[in-house]
Amino acid sequence: MTFKHLVGKSTLKEGITIHKNFETFFESPDAGFKKEITLLFGDNQTIKVTLRRLNNFRKHVQIKYTSKSQTPLINWLNEIFVETRKGIIGEFLEFEKISKDIFRLKPITIEQSYNARLYVADSMYHKTAKETLKNCNTFNEVEEIINRIGFKVDAGQAFYNKKIEEAFAELSWIKEGKAIPELDLKYDFRKNGVQVEVEFGNARSYYQDYIKFMLSYLSQQIQLGMLITPTLGFANILCEIGKIKALQRGRKSYSGMMHFEKAHKEFIYLKPIFDIPIVIFGIDINPT
């Protein structure tokens, strides 16, 4: 797992706030406490910064680097993220965990973002296996479709839904048919016994996707159900972009988003219910 942070002007001056879903990734301290972590950046440079949890209502976890000894990190960030300094949204800082309390920083600039594409970063198989499906052309098309989608700076979930829909259409997948004729419950895409549900939306709504898989399978219309959802890192980026767009439109809140790690964790408890082959893909940004 990696943590991707949407760079803002505060990132270039003093620090960042860690999304709550990544607090365990950083092994964050209890409220009111702090610890040192080491960041690796640039040309093999290292620096110690403070990881702290505020003793406030939300118990925010922050990485802070405001002391004089941490100036080299601030200088590096400002040299790399030139577009952010101009007020342009779309640059990211990726944290890769090397070991306990040691993290490598990987910048994703505007230029890299423009050349980035989506890819299948993680997957889960139930009642089937990747080796079993390797000769299934229809299954293989799904990953091919994901790889076709370019990452767009400052784009939200609606953009990716549209691009994925267009890519499925190009390969002649049926769109939004009824899961079973008797109910007005529509699947996203279906072809040659494979049904795909794309879930970039609210985290509470994806359970319905499993119901559609079961209905279609029990009526002998499909042999495999596939759920496509962003990884936690990608979902975090989309949520940050969504929050900015919401504020620009005068909205004060933005709902959360479904992600692969949630689906994977919950499926451990759900899998006894499903006697049907199911594959879950977690998709992420792959800078080139």
C-alpha cells in the first residue's frame, strides 16, 4: 500500500494532514502524542519529521516540518511542485513505506500526471483463480479496458465512469441491461457470461452489486461477476479533488468513496454467502 497526497500550498510550507484511512499505515500515535519518522527524498536525502495526533475533536494526524533543520525538505518540495506554487491543482506526493517509521517520497508532477494511466493494482478472487481465467478472453478484456483509461488532472469520478463506459462500448459489451427480466435492477456491463459492476460511488451502495451478481448467476445468465473499484490511494485522491470542487461550487461537504481495501476486508465475512465466482479489481494511477 502507498499513500498519495494531493499537494497544496500548505504542503510546500509546513506539512500535511493524513487521511483517516491511512492512520494505521503510518502507525500513528495516540491523541496528544507525537513521534519522529524518517522521510527519504530527492537524491538519497533523509530527514526526520514529526508525526503527531492532535488532541482535538477530530483527532487529526499530521506530518509537520517547520523547523530550520527541515528546510532541505521544504526546498525540495518547492523545486519539484512548481505548478502547485502557481495555484494549479493536480500534483501528488506518494509515500511508500520502507520499514517501520521510514517512508520514501515519490513526487507525481503535473507533467507526469498528464502521461499517467490507470492500471489494476490489486485483485481478489473468490471461487476462481487468476490462473483459471487466463485463457478467458472476455475476462482479459476487462484489464485491457482499465489500461486504456488515462488519468486526468483535476477530474472526478464522473470522468472515469464516462471513460470506462466508452471503453467497454468499444469492445461491444452490453450496457445497463436487466439483471433478470422480472426486476428493474440493471447491471453495468455484460458479455459472454461475465458481468462487471463499476463502483466509484458511495461506499454504502456497492452491496447491491453483489445482489445483481447473485440474481444473474442463479438465472444462469453469467458465470463470473467482477467488481471494479479504486484502491484506497486512488479513492483518496478523487475525494480530495471532489472536496475542492464542492467548495468551489459552494458546497461544504463531500461524501466518501468506495475503495478496494474496504471491499476486500468486508468480503472475508461475506464470502460464505456467495457460491459464485467473483473477482474484485482495485485500480490505481500508474505514472509513466
